[in-house]
Amino acid sequence: MIIETVPLSRMGSPSVIEDDAGAGHALSDFLLQLENYSPSIPDSVVAHYLNASGFESQDPRLIRLIALASQKFLSDIANDALQHCKMRTSSQITQSSKNQKGPKEKKYVMSMDDLAPALQEYGIVARKPHYFV
Amino acid sequence: MAESTEKVESGSDARRRILNIAVSTVLLETGFDAADKMSLETLTEMLQCFFTEVGNSAKGYCELSGRVEPVLGDVVMALINMGISLQGLEQYAARPNRHVIQPPLQASAPRTPAMLSAGSKAKPAPHIPFHLPPLPDPHAYIRTPTHKQPVTEYEAIREKAASQKRDIERALTKFLAKTSETHNLFNTEDNQVFPLIACKPTFPAYLPCLLPTDQVFDFDELEYHFQVANRTEDMPPDKKGDQSDNEGENMGDNENPNSSQLDVQDTTMASSPERSKAGG
């Protein structure tokens, strides 16, 4: 199977071309690493959703790449949400006088209050519906 | 989460559930212990939209450059267009604590049971394209005769008709001899050897057909009820011998219905042998 590394911009300056070509090479190398890698999301599920929008690929590595990218995307958002959650709980603990909950026993529960500001940084506005239709 | 009561859930539900599990996995790896249901659903929906969007734009980029099969560059372009950076992807792939979800098991397609299939379907002829549906069961178009060719020879038919006629007559006379009243050929009480169908003419002969009556199960009981209902102790005697029915239903207003029956039998007994000879 021949991997095409399409240069990301042919019209750019030579330095940009080199950078992009380098990135393209890195990614194609990464694609080779993906042969034995299995991301958390199964291939069949990802392939189904991609097929539903017209993207059909016989190469499973592409699908794994997309799955991995989506996972990373989610984990970035989750990390930001965790930061928000920690900020909130730490402020709550300092407010309350009881010190039963040590930092080890802290249980983080993700709620919409943590998720909404995290998503807003990414430009996604998640609004809670006022009522269920 | 609303539990599905069906055993077999649709494909979309199963995949959605797997996305749910994947999101939960990511959250667990991040450090959360629990999540709000709404936020979980939000992230699942985002994940599904992500796949759809990447697929769409990668397909667009691929077709833009005149290809049909997408390639790595198309995917990269699509991701960058969405604003997803690919910088830390390798490090993320190599993170230590990652869980892998089992891929969903392939549900076997329910095979429609072959109902009322008789015989195996014939192979299509070579001139028929293979993508056409298979031939139906052979009994649907193969003609087999349901009976043998009847004999049309004149002699055989005459013989058959004659034997049938004889069999019918014999069977009918035997049936009547066993069920209806019989005369005795010999002067004994035993009636089994040569039963003759009793010939009891009534006048008029069409009378029982015109008068509808109920079915009689027990003649004696009927006679008793009839007698009780129509007591004729003070009736004039000229009405006794008026009705003589060979079936014995309307026995008349007699105090001794059995004796009258015997009388009738004796009077016709003399003439019955000649008559029965013709019919026997």
C-alpha cells in the first residue's frame, strides 16, 4: 500500500513546505505505527459513523487515526473540565470548615457546570434546555 | 439511562452505547469518578458529530482533488480544518493507562425459516444473470398428473358399471334389512339368516313426506307418551285401524299397539314372500 503524503500547501514558501512535508512524513510514519495499535473506540463503530457521512476507507489505519484524534479531542475537553471541577471543589472545601474530605478521597463528578465553560473555550456552546419537549 | 426491555436492540442503539462507553473511558482516564448524565450525553453527541464532520469534510477534500478513495492527506486536511491539532497525537497514543473497549459482537441475521418448501430449488440456467433472484420451489412450476389415465375401453367401462350397480344394490338392501323392519322368510322367530325388507304399503304413499315429524329415538317411549297424551278410552272404535304406518310412528289410538302391529304383519306375511323374492 502506497501512502501518499499530500503536501499541505504547494503555494507556500519553501520553509513552510519543508515544515509541512516534515509533518506529513511524521504522520505517515505514525500511520505505520498504527498498524498494531487499537484505540479505545472499536473500529467497526467508527467506520459505521464515517460510512454514514460518505467516508469509506479500506485502510483501517485511517480509521484508527480518526478515532485517536477524537479521543484526544475528548480528553482535552475532559481535562479542562477537570480543572474547572477542581477549582470548584477546592473553593468549596476552603469554604466549609469540615476537613473530612482529604485530597486523596476526593471524588470528581463531572456536571454541566464544569463542562459548559470547558466547551466554551473550544467554541462549542452547550446550553441546557429549559424543558423537555 | 432508560433500560431497553428488548433483548435485541437496534444497531444504532448498540453503537450509541459503545460511544457512551468510550466517552466514559476517556473520562475515567482523565480522573473523573462519576459524571452527570446530561454531560455524558453531551459528550457522546459531540463524538458522533465529530465523526460525521470528519467523514464529510475528508470526503469533500478527497473528491476535490479528483479521487474517490480518501487518503491520509484528506483526513489531515479535514482535522486541521476543524481546528483539531495533531501535535500531541503520538504522545497521547503512547499514554500508559489506556483501556480498550471490546468491539461489539456481530449479531447473526435472523434467518427466515424455510416454510412450506418442498424439494430443492433448481439451479438457474447459464443464460440467466446471477444477480436475479433464485428460482422458486419446483412444485410451483412443474406439472405432475394427479390421477392415472382412466380406461376408455367400452368393455371395461360396461363391466365396471355393471359391477358398481350390483354392489350398490347389495349394499343398500343389506343396510335396509339391518335397519328397517324385516320379514322372516321361514316361520321362525330368528330373523338373522334371510332377512327380507318388510313391504308395508301405506295409503297414501306420499303422506309421510308431506307430514314433517321429528326424529324418533325410542319407539316404545314415543308410543307411551303418545298414549298418555291421547287417551281414547271413550273414543269410538272405528278409529283404531285407520292409520297403519310402516314406520310405526303414528300408531293410532290403540290400547294394544303391539298386537296391531303383529296383525298387520300377519296379513301381509302371505303376500310378502312373493314380493320379497323379486326384491331379494
